[in-house]
Amino acid sequence: EAGVAQSPRYKIIEKRQSVAFWCNPISGHATLYWYQQILGQGPKLLIQFQNNGVVDDSQLPKDRFSAERLKGVDSTLKIQPAKLEDSAVYLCASSLGGQAYEQYFGPGTRLTVT
Amino acid sequence: LAKTTQPISMDSYEGQEVNITCSHNNIATNDYITWYQQFPSQGPRFIIQGYKTKVTNEVASLFIPADRKSSTLSLPRVSLSDTAVYYCLVGAVGRGSTLGRLYFGRGTQLTVWP
């Protein structure tokens, strides 16, 4: 069974630039999550999709972050414009159902904003 | 929101049993307890999940007392490869559920020495 795929694995941008991350979840998983993990901290949920609808985006900084999951499969997370404090690993995860179902994580995208 | 408290770090030697205790005083009736493991430069990986009493799988055991206000992850005979961060989370199981959003916290850094 293929795991959660993410790209790119690494990205370096300057502040005020924009960046986009892509995630392909495990086939058949209805729920998709984006997390932000700052060095030394646990993952923080940014947004949760159930199929192509948003279930929880209460911790997403909506003035600069956006995410979509068209057709209920792949998802993209965008940051525009980026700030220095956005430097982190962005993790995508998927699960069969709600949040306490086993979540499968991708390898993450390490973003460095200079 | 059911937050958890766990030790920041623990040390052990190869071959020993390690017990990591997590406090979750505000756990709700429909919350499950889930543990994840994270290695550097990887996304978290599901270890075990339980509701009450004891759960055991091929890698760990989870002990949950009757009041469910704490839980203990037990790793038998640890090896160097068990060095990782371990996260305790509580949340509701249910398709599309946003009850008790999962909160990762900082986790416990377990270091296994030769």
C-alpha cells in the first residue's frame, strides 16, 4: 500500500514570496490533514478536510494560508506572503475517518523562509 | 479540548522496559487515547490506541486505569532504534468528528543508550 506522498521535500524562499505544497493521501482515505511542526514542538493542526469539505480550519492563519482539496483526493496548501515565522515542516496526513482514527503521515516538506 | 501532560524527556538503556505516563485529567467519555512515535525528519507514526484497561500489540502495551485520567505506554526491551519522540493524544473516534481536536503537545523525547 502506497503511503502519503508530499512534494517538494525541501523549499527555501525569501519572506514575502509565495509557496505551495502538494499532498496525495492514501487511496480511499476520506480525511486529510495539514499540520505545521516548528522545530522542537509537536505538530499543530492547520486544517482538516473530510472528502473535499473543510471540517476544521480554526488554527489556519487565513490572511496568508489557504488550502484546497479538489475532487476529495489531492490537496494543496499555499502560503502567500511568507513570513520568517512560517519556517517549519509541513506535514500532510490522512485517515479513514475522524481525527482519532489512525492517521498516516507523509514525510513532510521542510520550509525555510529567509 | 482535552490536553495532555507528559515528561519532556526520558533516558533508558537497551533491553530495559520503558514506561511513559501521560496525564489527561479532562478526558471526555467518548475520547480515545492514542500514542504516536516520531523519528527525526519523519512524520509521526501510530503506535497504539485504547479506551480503557489494557491494550497490547506487537510493539507496545497501553495501560489505562479505571478513571482514565492517565495512561501509560510501555515499551518492552527497548533498543537504540526506539530513540524518538512519543506523543500522547486524546480525542473522539468518529467519522468526520471534530470533538476533542487532537493536540500533540511537545511529546516525550526518549533516548536509549547502549
